[in-house]
Amino acid sequence: MRLPRSWLFWALVALSLATLGLSLWLWREDRQKIVSQAQPAAEAARPAPDFALQTVDGRLLRLRDLRGQVILLNFWATWCPPCKAEMPDLDALHRQYGQTRGFTVVGVNIQESQAVVAAFARQNNISFPLVLDADGAITNDLYRVRGFPTSIIIDRAGNIRDVWMGQIRREAMEIRLNRIW
């Protein structure tokens, strides 16, 4: 079976492919613009619920003990590709601003074993604390996270100032953090 070789057929194919490519590019750009320029969520500016969870190295981390710092809580899991993809950006922010701006990233892992999370942290050279929400109560009940990754910025006074769901680039994270610093 031979395909028609008319110039009109090939022109339509090329036009269709160009339209598809442009549509995908515009969709990606609009999606990132929405993520990076979105206003804080409606539930922002409320006190962050306190919790105490074990870190992967066995210490107890209490959220209230971090008061006075800007905190980025990141709810994640090792089985979540977007969660893993944004980890290098979170770690870079923690390393860059931890000491100079009183900033801490806390990764809240949901329902995975200490061994799995510790191996991930070693493999990816994660410098910020990773805590284990073994039963999911903090993630699901206290913070009502409905998708992964979800990140929450908490100001120095302990109030939630920003919430976003989904992977976000470092530049967009910095824009959001600059609103708080």
C-alpha cells in the first residue's frame, strides 16, 4: 500500500506536527508559570500543626524546636518520580540558605521503612533531615496532604505561609521563599 505523495498531504502532516509541538511547548510553559507565580493557597497563614517524628538516623525531630527558622516541609516518597526529581533542588536550597538565612528543609516521608529512606538519603547525599511518618497520620490527618510531592513553607513564627502540590523548580521555590524572608 502506497501513501499519497502529493505536496498537500505532506504539508498537512508538517503543519499538524508543528501545531502539536507548539501546543505541548505552550502547555509546559503555562504549567510552570502557574506553579511559579501562584499565590499562596487559601489555607496559608494558619499555625502549622506541631509534630514529633523520628529521623532516619534515629533522632526525634519536633517541629516546634525549629521555631525561629523558615521551614520548608516537603511530603514525599521514594516511589514518587516527581518527589525524587525535586530532591536535588531542595538539598541545594538547604545547603545554600541553611546557615545564612536560618532555613531548614524537612522531608516527611510517608509510610516507608527507615532502611529504604536511609538508603535513598545516602545514595543522593541528602543533607537535610528526613523524618518517617510511619503510619501516615501526620501527612494524611494533620496536614491533609492529598498528592505528592506537597511542600509547605512555615515562617519564623510557626505559621503556614505557602502550600503547593507537585514538583517545582528551584527558581520557583526561591521566588516563594523570598516572599517569606
